[in-house]
Amino acid sequence: MFRLSDRFIQNCTLFPSNNALFINEKYYTYSELLQLTHIVILSLKNENITDEKIAIYCSDDVETYVAILAVTIYGACYLPVNSKNPVHYNAEILLNSDVKTILYAGQKEIPTQLKIHKSIAVNSSYEGSPIQPKNLERFLYQEYAYLLYTSGSTGKPKGVAIKNEQIESFFNFFNLKDQFYFTDKDRFIQVFELTFDVSVFSFFMPLNIGACCYVVPQNSMRFLEIIRMIKEHSITVSIFVPTLINHIEKYLEELHLPKLKYSFFIGDKLVHSLTSRWSSAIPNAEIINFYGPTEATVMCSYYRWELNKSENESENDIVPIGKLFPSLRFEIIDANDKIIPPYQLGELCLYGDQVIQNYFKSTNKDAFIQLENKQLYYKTGDLVHVNELGNLIFYSRKDRQIKINSHRIEINEIEAILRKKITNTFCVSTFKNLKQLDELILFIETDKLNNSEIEEIIAFLRNELPDFMIPKVIQPIQSLPLNSNQKIDYNQLNQFYFSNKSI
């Protein structure tokens, strides 16, 4: 049975002196990382841990990454718990998951509410004879590789359990030599919270090929820190959400990152006009836009960006999400859950080796549907269609589609027009008026807006859009709030608006 750490173990034999991990300004070779991992495995063995799932209290340290490796080698399913989340949220996750054991960095403390049946400290020092990779034992044979929790529409987190065979199918796509060319000399950057599934790629992919993973500290200046690390450490493979380009937009003309050979994007819509400017800073890199809900194992479609081709294919300045991985299939359905031709706009449904068929410990089937071909598909909630070149075009989230005065509005369209006028980072959101009807609000990152600036924006929009598509409120904001996955947090935006509005 495949497990996430199998190729890491092989590479400890092939490349023992290669750097495997760089974190907090310190390198760890494959040999050193293996020894640290073995100490944790022995702790689990000595404690006679036979749990199917083991939680990891994640923080910004090598111990957290060692714990993840140890759990996967041991043969259990790992559940990352973000130490920055509210305690009650983490407690609910641990309760729902039935986890009995939690690993944590030895220098940290776990809140009392999270001290479940057994907690085991992980330390970053070892003594004794080095372990040989061939002597590592596997103690459990669980079918699941990891368990993640995503936000749910009811306010309760939903568990997504990914099987070993599903993550194996995912990595098999990247091991195809006609798709990508990675070597043990590559340097990957890891920018994601470990509770976000893209971290599985940015941590384990380099370990699968004998390369090095560079972890970016989770601090307030992380966008600039990401760029600094790419430049100073000659990163060759980057993956981050498109939000990053928005936040470094004013520095794009000054950047020159010639060592980067792959620039991957995922997690949000990729704006073509900004991507073209980013491409000038990375002259030797291939840009690829990935798409994938957590329920489809990290990523499930890809689109190779090219300046002229992509300009013609982009709609509302949004780059396509491309074609599915070979082991996956899709259908597009209408509002009545009926399959429609792919060139028509509808909800994307996914089926295949990487796609789960239900949430963990859930009988709620609302997100899963058996279509006319008798297969069970995951309903993504994303509205798409297929263009004449066979590429999927992302239009919007189904739940961000709104009606104003009986007119159906796609927020992407409004934002595409605004990019012609506004150079600051911005986004369009919605709020309920006194009659509980949706109205549009434009948030712009700036210290303040005077009346003449607001009037100028409104006058511009009146020349570009019908009245019902013009935001009723233009709100300055110091910085758009982001969630742990570095996407815009629309709930926080609404809270900010109502706490600051003066009408």
C-alpha cells in the first residue's frame, strides 16, 4: 500500500546528504530529517499507539514537519490542527475526528481543552546510532493518508479524508515526464498553512524527488518574505494563491527571478493582466494555473499559461482552469441537477480516482450526486463552461452569484471592468440592505477616499456598466482580510463594513 512518505524513505538512501528541509534559517539533510523522524516513530511505538488517526498541533517549526513524516511512516492518518485557530474550533475538530493522540512541538504548550487521551512531545534533537532507511518499520496499515477540515455552510467544519490511493493518483500525474521535469536539485517553496491541502504538494513533492522544501515563516510580512526567499535561495518551483501578485503588484517591474522554472498558481481566480506583468519578472519560468477543491485531492485540472494564447482565452480577464488530470472525469449540470452540454454554463461535477464520495462521519449527501451515467459525482459549487479549445473556464462560485432588481450578476465581470480604473488592490462583495436585499460594495485598499475620488470611480462605472451593476458603497480599507489559505475573507469584510459604516 502506498503511503506519502515512501519516496522520502527511498531518497534517504539515494540522496542522504541532500538538503531536504529549510526552516527557521536552518537546513536539514535527508539523513538528519530521517533520524529526527525515527525518534518520533519510536515514541509512538513505545506508547503502543494503534490509533487510525493521529493529530498534529501545527506550529512554525521543524518538529511539526517531522511529526507529519513520522505519522505517515508509522502508517497512520495525520490530522493537522492549526495552533492559531480558536481553541473551541480545534476542540470541535478533535471531537469530531475521534482522535485520541496528538503530537506537538516539545517547546510549545497545548491548551488544556485539547489535551485528549494522549499527547506526545516532539523534539528536534537525537542521540545514538543513525537509523538506516531499510530498517524503518511500518506499524499500521491505514487506508487514509490525511484528514482535513474545511469550513461548512452550517458553520460546522467538514472532514475530508483522503485515501492513500487517491494521493498516489495525484502524485502520479506530476511524475509523468512529459508533463513536468523535476530533479533532486530543485528547490520548492512552501507557503501554506499545513491545514490547507496544497501544503501536501509543496512539502511532499520535493521529498518525493530528493529535492529541498523551503518553509516560509507565517508572519505579517509574508508576501514580501516569499519574494525574498525565492530570490535569496534561488527557488526553482513556486506555488501560491494569485493573491500574492496583487499584494506585490507595485514591485513587479523591479523584480527579476531568473532561477524560477515553474510558477504554479491555485486557490483563486488568476487574472491574466497581472499574470502577464508577473511573467516579465520570471523570464525562464513556465506558469501553470491549477484548480482543485480539497474533495478532489489538492488539484485536479491545469492550464499552461502563454501570453498571447491566454489573452484570447481569458474571459473577464480570468485565466482558464484548463483540462482535468487523466484519471478524472467531469460533467456540467444545470440548476435542476441535469447534465448539460459542456459549452453551456453550469455547475462543475467531478468523478475519478482522486475524488471523495462523502465527508468524514457524515450522512449529508448534498454535495454528492448520482448522475445519469450512474456514477457518484462531487458537486463543486463552481460555475464553469468549456471553450472551443476544450479548456474549462471558471466563471464564479455558485454561492457568489446574486440577483439585483431581478438581474443576475456575476461579480467577476464587475471586477474585470474596475481593473481598468483602479490600481490599488480591491474586491467587490455584497451586503444586505434594510429590506434584506443584496447590494454591492466595493472595498479598496487605501488609507482614505475623498468625495471627488469616489465620484470619479462612480462616473467611470456609469460609462461601463448598467446601473444595477454599480456598487452602492465604496469603502476604503487598510488591508483586505485574508483567511489562513490566503484567500479574501468575505465574512470579515462584511463585519468590517457594518462596524465602520456611518449610514
